[in-house]
Amino acid sequence: MHSTSVAVSPPLIQLEAVRKAFRTPEGRRFEAVRETTLAVERGDVFGLVGKSGAGKSTLLRLVNLLERPDAGRVLVAGRDLTVLGKAELREARQGIGMIFQQFNLLQNATVFDNVAFPLRIHGRHSSAAIAARVAECLALVGLQDKAASHPAQLSGGQKQRVAIARALASQPDVLLCDEPTSALDAETTESLLATLRDINRSLGVTIVIVTHELSVVTSLCRHVAVVEDGAIAERFALADTAHSPATRLGRDLLRLVEAPSPRARPPGRDLREAARA
């Protein structure tokens, strides 16, 4: 008998022994991310959860080198971003979209121009190609009729959808989300999560999301890492109900997953409430 080997593709995102420290205003050294290794598979929806100041947002920003690690390697699609020059890094970042808590839209630009912005700055696309791609991205987030509007004319949920469309414009493999729902109400949050689920399923985009809302993790993510004191305390698949959590947040998450009905899941439950529980 001959054994057949199955090719296993490497993780899309690999953080290898990364560390990041900052200087406080008083001159002290603050270890935001201690030596951490993390892998995220292609097509996954991966959550980073932790209390305020745990280091989860810094860890996320290491993935596209918005924060450059003091040590370690950051590989995306097998490419070590930490050794790239400026031009190569700009090119690599086209494959990594990002959305932020406060939307970060250009206030004086229309929705169309906001979504077109990342395509224009690289100067590789014709006007017709940009217009077609912007229309495609706005259709993905259900804002076809808002192309001529300005951010001030939009609701918070609509602004975040514009930010998602902008992040998708360059057809990234990865979408990084830093607290994208924290400024939204519960109904708008669920609508936005449905959009992210559709993007993951239809386009295969790998999503990494930082959030303090446990219900966001259980609604959207397939895997989660609990970040404590600048390091990953544990990681597990949310479907693995046999997992024995090592942290309080891990136990809270699995309790939400196992809740028998949506009514048993407090929609606004977050880490501040968990801390009081």
C-alpha cells in the first residue's frame, strides 16, 4: 500500500516571537506585546479579545506593521513584512485591508472618493477601472445609493460600511478590524457583523477582529485568542465545547456559545460587564 500525503498550506498570517514596547510619558518602558507567536489560517474569522490595555490592538497593528515589532517576524502569505523596504511594504499592504473604531473617513470627500482613495494613491488603475471597483465594493456593503453622499450625511453604521468598502477596494486577502462595532448600537452591530460574515463566505477574505464585546466574538468568529498582559493566555475554536478554558474570559465565551437561545445571550455584554460578574 502506498500512503498519500496531503499538502497542508501554511497559515496566511504568522507572528513569530513578536514583541513591542513603548515609552510612557514618564520615560518608563511599557511592554505592550510580550513575546508572542500566533498563526491564523486562510479563510478564518479570528477574534482577539481582552480587557482594555491588554495589548490586543497593538498585536493587531503588528500584522500590517502599523506598529513595527521590536523583535520577531511577521509573515503574511509567506512573506516576511519586517524585512521589506518601503516600496515593497506598500505593495504588500494592498493585500491587508483595515477598518478602525472611528471610521477614519475623509470628511470632505464623497463616499465614492473615500472608497476610491486606496486605488488612486497607487496610480495603477484607470478611471473606468476605479469606478467599476468602487461600484462593486459599495454593492457588497449595500450602499450603492450613497456614492455621492458625504460622511456627515451618513449614520454610524453607514460610515463603517464605507470604511469596509474602502478596505476591500484593493481586493485584500486579509481584513483587520479594530473595535469596528464599539461606536454602534446593538441593531447596527448585528447588521455590520452580517456584512462581515458575507464578505468572509463569499470572498474568502480572512478576518482578524479585535473587540471587547463577547457577543461579537460568538456571533462572528470561528477561533479566538484571549490576550492578557501583552500575551496570549489561551486560544481555541469556539465550536470546541469540550475545550477547558484557562481564563475567565474563555469561560464567559464558551458559556455564551452554549447558551440555549439568543434570549440567553445578552447582546451588549462586554468585558466591562464580565469583570463585574
